[in-house]
Amino acid sequence: MTRTYAVKEIFGPTIQGEGLHAGMPCLFVRLAGCNAWDGRAETRAASACPYCDTDFRGGTPLDLPTILLRLDALRPRTPDPGPRTWGCVLTGGEPLLQADQALLAALGAAFAWVDIETNGTRPCPPRPANVFISCSPKAITGQPVVVEPDWWKILIPEQQAFLDRALAGGTPVFVQPTCPDGGPVGSVYAENVRRCVDLCTAEGCRLSLQLHKYAGVP
Ligand code: SF4
């Protein structure tokens, strides 16, 4: 039987707003489902991610050829889309609940780079060298972080408890301010940005400001 993946959405072109490939053109594949929250508004405050603003519920079952066809249809033909910079972001929900070796190999072959945006609680299947793990760890009861990421993204202040572990690893550590008001606005956000800047100067972290939100793209 053909393997399918529950896909919430495939969209782009846009830019990667976070992490090592921030600012680069890309397409997004959002897989449905998450192990940190069931996605219902009434349970969000008690979840591991009370700031989550992503709709990852439901999804459509798609097989791998269909996913690749939909991605191909979104990639601009003219002008030259820049094959050395064009990437794909595999996100969720928690994408490693579903991603397998076949999906990662296919995306790695189709794009210059692929970022897996994971909470780190699921092991990553074997992957090509251009498929990267961006781990934004979450304190999920009974589900420890098990991946060894290519870089960390620590949400400040909610997940700051992971900072020591991230800094001990020797890979880049991004600190990203959360915003309770839905966008990069407001006094709480400004305070969280200040905390992040302090961590950059004190600990050598890198500031991650979700460029796509400033640019007004999805
Ligand atoms: S792990 Fe990510 S997608 Fe899942 S609830 Fe937390 S922030 Fe949202």
C-alpha cells in the first residue's frame, strides 16, 4: 500500500524567517499533528506551547509523488529561481511524527537545503547532508529531547531552561522572542527582544526575529 503523509498545507514561495537559512527563498510543507498540543484553543494554555499560533489539525493524506508535484508547481520557473539558494522547510505541528527516510531523501534531492523544524522529541530518520535539523525544544511531560540538532532555536522566555544544554553542544544557538500579541508588536515582545539581545551579548547566542513576520509574508 502506498505510504501517505497527513499534510496540512504546502505553500510558497516565501522566505525562511528563522535559523541558519533566514532570508532565503523557500517553499513550506506543513505536516499535520503535534505531540506538544492537540491544537484545540481550549487546551492551549495548559500545553507545552501556550504561545503556539499554528493550525496543524486535520490535514490531507498525500503520497510522496503528489507532495513533490505540488512543490514543483509552486517553484517559479522565471526568472531563474536560484538553485543554489532555494530551499524547503518541513514543519508542523511536529514533522518527525511522520517524516521518514524516503521523504527526507526526496526533499534533499529537490532542493539546495531543507530545514526540519522539530521540537526534538522524536528521532530523525537517516537524511542527506543538505537536510538540517532545527530544534526548538519544548518541555513536554515525559517526552525528552532526543535529537542532535544542527542548530537550536530557544524561545525566550518560555523555553529558556533549555539554554544551558543548547550552549553546551557547540552548534549555533538562536534565541527567539515570543510574542503574546500575535505579531512582532507590543511591550511584552519588546521586553522579550531585550532579553534575547542580552543573551546574545552575554552567551554568544544569535538573535532570531522571524523575518517573515517583519516582511509580511506567510
Ligand atoms: S511543538 Fe511547535 S507546532 Fe507543536 S504546539 Fe509547540 S509550537 Fe506548536
